[in-house]
Amino acid sequence: MDQAVINVPLNQLAPFNDGIFKEQVIPEPEASTQAVYGDLDSVVEAVLTDPNANIPSLLQQANVAGQASISSGA
């Protein structure tokens, strides 16, 4: 690696670099990707704006809607 182009402390990146390739890769869905992201948008919005958001419930609802979108190919 060309040290002249590195502008961050490499020791701060060590945990990321050491662990990134140990993570399980979960690819995007093969169909209906935008619909799935749309289903998740409402979850993100609720988490950011509602301190009482029921995150597990919201994720479950988004999962049901997303799986339906994937199944229908919409």
C-alpha cells in the first residue's frame, strides 16, 4: 500500500480490517430490492423519530412486507 496516500491512522482501522472478512455476507434480495428498502424506510424513520418505537415489532412487520414483495417479484 502506498503510504503517501494514506490519510488515516492505520491502528484505528485495525479492528475493522481484522474482522471484516470474518463476517457472514448477506446479499441483497435478488428481486424487489427497492420494495424491501421501502419497507425498511418506515422502520428507520420510526426509530429516529419515536423514542417509544417498538423496534422488534417494526422489523417483523417490515420483514413480512418485504418477504411478500420478494415472493411476488414486485
